[in-house]
Amino acid sequence: MDARSLALLGAGYPAAVAVLTRWVPVVRERRWRWLAVHHAGMAAIVAGLLLARRPGSAAVNGAWLAVSSVWYAAGGRRR
């Protein structure tokens, strides 16, 4: 891995994991700023994996990015 991919992964993973530890409240309470941090982190992870020439890992993380977006869109408090 080169320095660019390590930098992206080093910034992306902490951001994404920090949000994932509180994922259910993020979705239920519609915390869109937290979702934005999660998406930025996941985008950095995917970019870092692509730069490291790991397309399979990038695809898995990209799929989670898509699933998390759908989950957030479908979630929220029901009244």
C-alpha cells in the first residue's frame, strides 16, 4: 500500500467506526450530520482500497455504503 491509500484508510476507518458504534440512534433520530461523517469515512475507505488495488474489498465496503444509505432513508421514528 502506498501513502495515499494508508492516509485514506487511516482517516476513513475511525470516522466510519465511530458512527457505526451508534448506528441505530443515527437512523432512528435522523442524525444526518452523523450520516455525512459516516459516508465521508466510507468513501475514503473505498478510495483507499481502490488505490491499494483491492477491488473486492472496495466492492464490499461500497455495498455497505449503499445499504447504509437505504437503511437511513427507510428508517426514522414512526409516529
